[in-house]
Amino acid sequence: MISRMLMDARVHEADAGDRITGIDRPGFHLTPRSGWMNDPNGFCFAGGKYHMFYQYYPYASHWDSMHWGHAVSEDLLHWEYLPCALAPDRYYDQDGVYSGSAIMMPDSRMMLIYTGRRIDRERGRAPKERQVQCLAFGDGVDFEKYEGNPVITANHLPAFASPQDFRDPKIFRLADGTYSCITGSKTEEGDGQVLYFSSPDALHWKFEKILVENKGRFGRMWECPDFFPLDGKWVLLTSPQDMLPQGLEYHSGNGTLALIGDYDEQKIDFRDEFNQSVDYGMDFYAPQTVLTGDGRRVMIGWMQNWDAVAIREPEAPWAGQMSLPRELHIVNGRLNQWPIREFDELRKNRVEYKNVPVGKDKLYLDGMSGRMVDMELVIRPKDPEKSYSKFVIRFAEDGETYTSIRFRPHESTLKIDRKFSGSRRAIVHQRRCLVESAEDELRLRIILDRFSCEVFINGGEKVMTATFFTDMYADKISFRADGDVVIDVVKYDIVP
């Protein structure tokens, strides 16, 4: 039975969402139907459609009492909103239905598993938060919370695990028909870890072991874990909070982490051999993956970050968007990301230039403009024996307003910079990453969608993502270099 709270959310989102015009949203990135969006939840494929749930506050463009929004797509690019799926309407989740995942059951029902948040407030005592894992079952549109909730509580936790930081369950159905679930966790001393639980029926759970321990390596609390096989290896994705910088690989604050290694399923033993950031820009967090109908592993993340959410004006009709879906592979031991192949079908109006010289004077090319653009660049020194000191591309440009990408070959650093994008907020506006073996040639694929850019470096070795809310009239693209540079560039308009 639908609660009054959930019905109110559905009525509000339908009315408020209809009042947001198409031009006010990105063209091919999912945004909330109304109000606020953060983490992707319940990313799954069922009945020929992809389901994306998301952390959601439908009533205003800021974080508040968490619901689950819901949208579906046949191609991960064109989304249809469905009614709000969950509201914080039970005693065990009255302070928020937090992140989780979804799975199809053998009886064709869809099961959602999520974190319920409750804050116990007793007079004369400090509020005490409890996080528990809960279930809801439904037909893919309407869901009923399980009468036996919560199904995983503090009583299931290993010694020294915090009951206040125990969330974001990711569920799997194993080959033998049983279920496993991993959650983000933190020890009482403040160190991140991922916990592994098992169940014969998805209803009754027991703790098995700590799958991965941080041991002080990457931040503190580990949020939103995902775990999957990929190209002969296993990958654990998680989003650590309170990170300390490590060179140009990891930055301060909330980050993303991929651990790549080997996994013994019988022993539940994961040995990570390599680690890296998932995204090196300002705006990417809490990714989830799905296995497509044809066997591809595809990832979508929240295209925002807690350290930069103030970039969106509080009176905006919506806040938060999801990244472009990215196909994942392991290439040379690293996680490689590339836009899903279906995205190429949206590319129209090809414009191409080859061997274009770029120098100190800003260069504009006919047909090279727009805010919904897919642009591929090859950048190299004009004289192979003589390098250049800097190359800069600006986009969403008009007068003094622009966002830029800058490459310094002698440092092997690529920087994304939105400080002149029109933001009036003192948030993180610049990030750099290290680009290996790019002094002779750098390949970039830059995808713009009105209010964001995603930069795929050297075929997807690294990705940098940023949002900006520059006025739409700023649509110029320019090139400039310190030293003599030659570029090949192909640009497409994106027509969803």
C-alpha cells in the first residue's frame, strides 16, 4: 500500500517536473525529475529496460530527507521518469532511505535493498544514529517494504564496526541461487572497510567476513561499493571520504577508488594488486555498474561531488546529474573507460580539420562551437624535435567566461579549470592529473552536454569530469598554444 508520504512526493514531482523545460536540462544526462539528486541506486537491467533509481529530495534543490527517484531507459541515453519509488515512511528509515541496489528475483519481482537511517533522540542525550539494511519488493514501478525489515542490523556486524556508518548495500545472486551482499563500513577508529554478507533467500542474512580493509590507505569511511569480474580480474569500486592527496592520483576530500586484483569466490578472498582513481576531475562520485544484455560492464556515477555541490544556485529547479554511461575494460592493468557505443548514434554534422597549426593567438575554427558536442582531438608538436610548453582549449566561452583544459607536456599534466565559468562560489574549480607518454601525441575526447564536460584521455586511460552552469549563450570553442602545435580535430553535434 502506498503511504501518504510517498503519494505526496509523487504528486509534487509530477507537477514540479513538468514545469522544467527541456532547454533547462542537459540533453543526454539524467537529472532528477524535480529537486535534488545524488548517488545512483538500484542500477539494473530488467524486462528489456535499464532501471536507475537515485538518492532524491523532490521538494527543493538541496539535500534533505532522502527518497528514491526512478527512471528507465532502453539505451541508457533517453530516460523516462517513473514515479518516486521509496519514501522515508517507516520507523526504521524515518530519517532517510539511503543508497542501495536492486536485483530480479526468481519469481520475477524486483527487489530493492537499501539503507534505512534512523536517529534516536532522547531528552538529555546526544542524538544516536543507526543505519540498517532493508528490503522492498515490487513490479518495477510500485514497491512494498518487507514486513521483516530491517534484515541486516548492528547485530550482524563484526567487532569494532560502526553501526552509524554501515550503508550502501550491493546485492548479487550467485550461480548456486544464493545471495551475497557487500556494504560500505567504517571501524570505530574511523578506518574504511567493505563487509561481506550471505543469504540463502535474500531475507535472512549472516556476516561472512571483511572483504577488504583500508588499513589507513585511502581516506576514512568507504561508501557505495561495487564488485565485479572484468577481463580476467576483479574490480572493487568504492568512494572514500576524507581522503588525503597522493601526488596527482588522489585528491583531498571525497574521492573515487578502484582496486583491481584476484578473487577466490569459494574462500571469499580478494587480493588487490593495483589501485587508481576512477575519475580525476571535480565531479564524479558513488558509481554503480550494470551488466548489459549483451555482456558489457557499464558504469554511471553521480556527476557531482560533496565538496563542490555549492556550484548550483539554491533556487535552481534541479540539482545533480548522472554521468555519461561508460563501458569498462582492463587495459594494461588499469581501469579503462569509454562512452557506450550507443552514444555514437547521436553524433551528427561532422566537421573535421587536419594538421591545423596552433600558436599564441587564440584560434577559432568554422563549425567548432556548441554546448552539446562530441570532439576528438589529436595534439602534437609541429616539430617532432621541438616540444611546446602549453596547449589550451576553451569551451562554453563568451568574452571572459569559459571553462578550459590545459596540457603541459614537460610536466605531463592535464588540468581542467572552471574558475571563469561564471560560478560565484569558492569551491574546487581546478584539478590536474598525470598523463603518461603524451609528449609526442595527446588524444582527447571531450563530450559537452550544456552544463558538463567529460574528458576521455588517450583512449580512456583516464577521465576528468566537471560540471559548470555557464549561460547557454556562451558556446564558442577556441585553441591556443605556447609553442608550435598541430592538431587534428573532429567535432560532432549531439542530437538526442
